[in-house]
Amino acid sequence: MRLNKTLGLFGVVVLVACSGSGTSAPGADLSTASVSRTSPTETTETTETPEMPATDAQPATATEPNGTQEQTEPETDPETAALPAASRCSAAQGHTDVSVWHSLGGYAGPDTFDGQVAEFNATHPSITLVVTWQGGSESLMAHLAETERSAWPDLVIQAPSAMKRFMTNNLTVAPGECAGQADINAGLLPVVAATYSSGGVMQAYPYGVSTPVLFFDAAAFRTAGLDPAHPPATLEQVRAASRQLVTSGARPFGMVVTTWYASMVINQWSAQRGDLVASPANGRNGDGITVDYVTPDNETALQWLSDLVATGDGQFIGGNNSTYDDLIQVGTPASGGAMVVHTSGSLGDVIQFVESGSFPGIEVGVGPMPGPGVGALVGGNALWLIDNGDPSRVGAANDVALWLVRPEHLGPLDAVTGYVPPSEIVADDPSVQRAWAAHPQFRVAYDQLVSTSGSDATAGALYGPDKEIERLLFAATEALVSGTTTAHETLVQLTRQANELIAVFEKANAAG
């Protein structure tokens, strides 16, 4: 069964814009706590907020577990209210409309987020959230590029790979400018803090964090004589397990392969080895960035990928157009492979569909991402404050961000989606603990990030043309598995093309 909404490989994109008007933006209805989803090319669709426990579909006054009542929250955060006048972030002034642009896909994530929007509106009389759907992640970024700077949103929930674009020309405000002396790094997993930092400064609030993990059909593993409790963790084990799945007749293929895999073997596996992809400092300390993909380890990794498909042990399906095509293959025993590396952010929807009977006979197994080491890069999203020149607008966006990342709000989102708690405090939230107890698969991604150190290498490469380089890697996978190029030729071409893109980006932004 194909989902009619999609979760991108690295999760949701949400942009929040503020305007200091005295009336609610179109589509917002505080009396019914409804959520307005508006596409730039579609009419507004208003849906009633779902009633979900521990989410934001609650009335303005909620009852705590101990029977006491939680009063309506203050309209501004005390930390932003006490900032010096020269700050780029100050307390929100008067009523503020907060317009939300997003490309949130799947089912569990949007439903929970909509509930949170409704609860925020119900408990913050001076701020109104209005939700607008902007299509996919790249569509949303393209829309930003086409929009006058004065009309840009104020809060962006986007992947860590967008950091360079948002920081260029000082477009973003570091949360520390709003949070005063508060340490927003406190309690964050080291790799999460490293991922969203540049020059030692945290650049965003982690929100909707994800990481790639191994999804597999545990039933097929048992049929093939493999132990689902010990899924393959190394390259050799993946090859051996794939071969056993095929020769046993359990599945026609072992590993499902998409065009993302060249990115995995170069970026993810470099992080597992502790190797930098870009210089200097993986692109996290200024400009003058270059890459050199032509290394013995990368050549070995690409050759492994090529051989996996060439032997028939791997099933190459091309682009993962719906972002669920690879998982659908795992859920189709007659024609698909039994395992795939995919974002943890899809796990909630996968479990929901399997348990509803949509994929009979499939048992959802999850293991750490295989590779030459342990750990993985952080994907997903964070909340980025955009500097629109009005400190009070930044302050209003910051109030929204601070509310969204509270454990009692972030925990329920992580618990139903497969997003990873970015800190031990969020992991300890009762909703997360209940989800982990009911479905231990949810915990695998968290443990994987706990095992990943915080360094420039594990934070991932950072450069401006991130989407363009990602597309180069997709094309490289196609060329490699089709036999058009060798592993070495692929890396030489990738290095040249990526450096050309980076040079063009840096020159354009230095001039502008």
C-alpha cells in the first residue's frame, strides 16, 4: 500500500513566519482550535484537530496527572524578555500572527504536529499559528528563493544540511541570542550538538531528529535461518545475509538499494570511520571548502555496492520517488528484498501500516545502520531562527521554538514517528518510554546516536550547494550500478563536480 503523503529521507520541513498584525491570519480559528493547511497552489483545507493524548490537541487549561491544573502559559519567554536592546532577538510585541510553512509528510507526524499547533493557539492568546503546506522540501526552498526577503518566514524547521545556506550572509539568529546565558546544549546528545553547531556556536534547536537505520522483515530472516535479534552490522555480514536470503528462497533479493546509497557509503561510512569528507573541519569553519572523495576506503565501499547489485544479492530500484518505495519492496515478499537502510523518521508509519494488516506476514525488524564502524549522521530537522530585521518577530518565533522543544511536547512527537529524542531528558518523557516498551524498534535509533561521538567528522560535511551535491550522488549510484563507470571513475568525477559547485556558491555569496 503506497502512502499518499511522503516523509523525505531526512524528515519534515516547516517554516514559521511572523507578522505583527492585530488580526488572525486566514485559516486560523481560535474558537475551534482548528489547523489551516494551505498550499501555495491549493485552496485552504481546514481539518478538526485530532484528540490525541499527550499531544497539543488539548484545551487552554489541561489537567496534570496529579490532578492539578496547568494554567495558561505566559505569552513571552522570560529569557527573551530580559535581553539587551541591541540584541537581534527581543520580547514579542502585541499580537503576532505566526505563519507556518511545511512539507510534513506521512501520517503520525502531521497529526501530532497539528495537535500541537492547536494547543499552542489555545494557550497563547497573543500568538496565532497558521499552517501552510508548501510541498516537498526542495519545493519549499525554491519558494523561499522566489520570495522577497521582506516576506521570508521567521522560523525554519529544516535539515542540518541547510545550515550553510541559512548562515550565509547572516540570515539566521543563533538561539543563544534569544536564550541569554541559558545553555541550550545542556543534555543534548554529543552528536546532535555537534551537528547543529558551527564555530562552536549552536545554530538551531534540534526538533524532529532522525538517523538512518536498517529496516528488515524479521519473518524472512527466520525463514532464511538468520537471527532477527542480531541483524547484519558489517559490510561482510550484509553480503552474507543477502546471499542467504536469496539461496534459501526466503526472498528474491537481500538488500534493497536506492540512488541514496552512494551518499550512504561516502558520507555515513566516513563518519563511522571518523574521516572528514570536506576540508577544513568538514566545512564547519568558514569558506574555502573543498572535497576529495577519491580515497581507498571510498573506492572499496563503492565497489562493495556495485558488487552487491551485480551478483543479484542487492535489488536496485532507482530513485525512491515516494520515499516509501524501498520499504514497500521489503513489505512485498514475492518480489522485493528483505532489508533496507532508511530514515528512522518513517518507523511510526511503518509499524502502523503493518499492524493494520496492510502487509500481511511482515514483521518489522530494526537494527543499527551497517557499515565499517558504529553510529550514524544526524538527519531530520531543527528550528532555525531567521533574522528579518525585527527583534520582536525573532522573539515571537523563539517563543514558539522553546515551546515546541519542551520534553512534554517533543516527546509525544518522537514517540509516534520514529524521530530520535535529542537528549536524555526527552528520552525520559513518559510518552517515549511507553513507545519504547511497546515497540523496542523505536529505541534502536536513539541508542545508535548515543554511541556516536560528537566531532566534525560525525557532524557531517557542511557546504552551501547541499541539494545539488546530493543529486550528484544520486546520479553516481545510477552510473555505478549500471556499470557505466567504475568506482574510481565515479569518485574522480564526483570530486570535480562537487568542488565546482562549492566554488560557484562561495563566489556568488562572496560577491553578494
